[in-house]
Amino acid sequence: MKKYIKNLTITELQEYLVSVGQPKYRAKQIFHEIFVGRINTFDEISNIPKALRQKLIEDFNLFSFKSTRTQHSSDGTIKFLFELNDGSAIESVLIPCEYTDEDKRNRRTLCVSSQAGCALDCSFCATGKLKFKRNLTASEIVDQVLAVEKQTRHKLTNIVFMGMGEPLLNYDNVKTAVEILTNPELQLIKKRKITISTSGVTPKIIKLADDNLPVKLALSLHAPEQELRKQLMPSAEKWKFDKLIESVEYYYKKTKTPITFEYILFEGLNDRAEDIKRLSKLAKRVPTKVNLIPFHTIEFTHPTGFAAGLKPASKGKIQWFRMELLKNGVQSFQRTSSGLDIDAACGQLALKSQVQIIQQ
Ligand code: SAH
Ligand code: SF4
């Protein structure tokens, strides 16, 4: 079976070239043509021998997706639906810039997926309802970026792993993708302009710190203590609160990169004065900013039990929560709900059609 060339690191491509009797230096030429030249077929690589071009065609696929569909929101958000070669499907979301200052106005952020589905089944998340299908390959992760740039004819400036799946449970492929995307010679995305969002896979947060990948880390905290967190996120049973916080402290000590806490506000559950007190204490242990996320309801997945009782906190409550955090000296922001009308907001990526199929 043909391999996907973008799954290879440059060292692996060099090894392949040596195995077919070619010099190592051609790996750089080929990488350059794929990621900078954006060739459509291996035949377009004019600076390598014809026989090698032919060999690449025989041994490798260049693109990961069978098809791409888009959906446009009235607020400028675009959702991309990619069909993978095994028939699975994933989504990425191009988020319009929310800022007005010069420096940030040209920001173009793509929210990418790391897995088809997700095994962790957080009570509030539509992706979790799809269950886990499989890890995405590095090629499938990088191709989300390349396909969106090709279609929109604009370069992306920021990447967030906040689409479908838990990136730290697909560590090796995410790492390869990050290495390709931040390779200085390819100039795809600048270092630290990639954010990995995790639901809290403690051992992999430690590994991320040790590997010193050039990314930023966001932790989906959502509760300032173990018991409530466990109700919201069953994976907290395995990766317990205290050890998790220790792991982000370790991450900061090693990388000197501040962490973001993601915090969805649920009415009457985690939006109380005592939650502010606990959250403020935590945010002082590690240099952190807190992103307050409005809860995007996922009625289309027909939640039951605890999940069915989850309600979004009101706008006024979110503002109050933010002000109280600021009073306590905690940097805090309120995230918008870009793409709500096309189910492209945080946590809504679940391919509505697939949810309907599962429930039939
Ligand atoms: N698995 C990773 C990354 C994908 S989820 C993680 O959990 O961090 C990306 C973000 O969307 C997370 O912060 C997640 O908590 C949030 N999210 C999930 N469902 C949501 C919903 N219904 N409303 C608002 N945010 C949601
Ligand atoms: Fe998976 Fe993240 Fe959704 Fe939880 S919030 S189910 S970890 S994608």
C-alpha cells in the first residue's frame, strides 16, 4: 500500500531516499517543493531526476483527503469538512479575527482536529458523543492547514488543537505535525503560534514539557476541584486534579511558557463565588490566564442524565465572574462563540449527520 509522504519526518525521508539509491540531500528539495512550492503532483518537482519522480508516484500519496466541503457562518467563520481516505470525516474551523488592534488584526486562526471522534466523553461535548474512531496521521493534521490555505488563498498565522479529539492521546503524530509546521525552513507557522488544548492527560503534559515542543499549552480545567471536574469529565477519574495541577506547574518550570486555563461556565455549577476563590488560588500557583468560554449547548446529541441538566451561565454572570477574577489579579478573557450558527463553535464539532446516524 502507498504511504502518505507527509507522515515522514525529514530524517525518515532521507532514509527512504538512501534505500532507493538516492542522495540524502534530495529530502530537503522534496520537502521544500511539497510545503513551500505546494505542488499538486510529484511530477511538478523539476529539480529531481525523472526516475525519482516516478518512484515517488509509485510509493507515496501526496494528499490525505478524498473531498472537502465548506460551510460559511454569518460572522465570517468557515467550517471545513474533510473526508478521509478510509471514509471517516473530520472538521476544522477557520476563525475570523476578533481583535481590532493593528498587531492582531491580521490573525488567521485554524482550529484543527487531532482524532476522528474522541474516547473521553466529556459530558458537555458533542465530539465525545461520536466515540473514538481513530487517531489522525501527521499527514492528515498538516493537510488541514495546507488545504485551508489553498482554498482561501491566505496564509494562516495561528493553529489551535481545539477541534475534534484529544491531541495528547495522539502524541507522536501531533508531535510530527508540529515539527513540520514549525520547521523554520518551511515557514508555515511561527513557533509558539500553535496551541495544544488538552482535557488533562497528566503524563503527556509532562512529556510535552520534557520534549519542549514549540507550542503553547491550554488546559481544559472547567472546575477548580476534583469532584465537580470528575462529573463533567470522566477522564478526571484517571488523571486526578492534584497531580494534573502539579504537571502544569512542571510544564511552566521547564518551558517558561504561561498556560491558559479553559473554563466553560455552567449555570449554578461552577460559576459561584467559591469557584472564583479556588480558581484564583490555582491561577496564582502557575502563571496563567483564564479563558471563559460560553457553554454551547449540544441538544442535537440528545444528552441524558447529568449532561441533560447542563445550562449555560448568563452573559451577566460571565461578566461578573470575569470582573471578580480581575479583582483578584487573575488575567481573564471571555471567548466569543464564533460559528455558532453552523455548529462550528467550541465543542460542537460532531458532524451532525453522523450523530443522527448513530442515534438511528
Ligand atoms: N480534547 C481537547 C481539545 C478539543 S476540545 C480538550 O478537551 O481540551 C476544545 C475545547 O472546547 C475544550 O476546551 C473543550 O472543553 C471545549 N468544549 C467542549 N465542548 C464544549 C461546549 N459544548 N461548549 C463550549 N466549549 C466546549
Ligand atoms: Fe474529547 Fe475534548 Fe470533547 Fe472532552 S472536550 S470529549 S477531551 S474533544
